[in-house]
Amino acid sequence: MVILSQYAAPSYALALLEEGSAGRAYLLKERVAGADELARVIRVVAGGGSVIDPLVVDELVNARKQRRTSDLSFLTVRESEILAEMAQGKSNAAIAATLGISERAVEKHTNSIFAKLGLTEEKDVNRRVKAVLVFLSEPSGG
């Protein structure tokens, strides 16, 4: 999978790399020099490698260095609302009804929450429960 994006935002890159980096590339479209460079990246990815634009790597490192005291501070207002509803034990359908949005929107926001909180898919761990635990452990949370 090769992503050409206009955003160097760490959350987007982390979402792409959530399940590993093999066979993935995240490039800033304005920095791709041309068709030859894009073809080279596609070959690397097809061979199981990964390519991440250096500016995106810099953003990831800076985000890590400047990490705020609260993981929750990275969430948007809507993501915070959804996480608060999750902490009440609500299903996606119930959250959607409460907030007046679609279930698909809830799913998208939930995946963004997982990415921002660094919660990867693990066989023996429920990411939804882990996200709620982060929420409840923060002074501003539950």
C-alpha cells in the first residue's frame, strides 16, 4: 500500500503503520520528485519493504519528544465525546444515536482514537477496553 498524502500528521502515518510497516509507504505528494521515484517506492513496497517520507519521520519523532502529559489531549472534541460514551459501556449504535451521527462515523473516530492512543491490534487484548482504561486513568476522564 502506497499512500500519497498532503499531511505530515503523525496520526495518519501511525494509522497506516498500525499493523506493521512491511509493504507500506507514506509519502508527501508535493515531495515526490516524479514518476521514477514513485516507481522505485512501489518496487520497494511490492518487495515487502517500507518507505516513509523523512519529514513524516521528523514529525513522528517531534510528536514523541513533545508529547503532552495526557494521551487524551491528542483527541479531537468528537473523539473525546465518543470515548466518554464508550466508557459508559455503550455500543457503536448507542453512541451514534446519542451523538446524532452514523455508526460508520463512530467506527472511524474509534479507529482514530486507537491510533492516537497507540493501541495496536493484539490477539489477547481488547483495544476498546484499553482506550476506556486510559480515559478513566486521566484526571480529566471519568
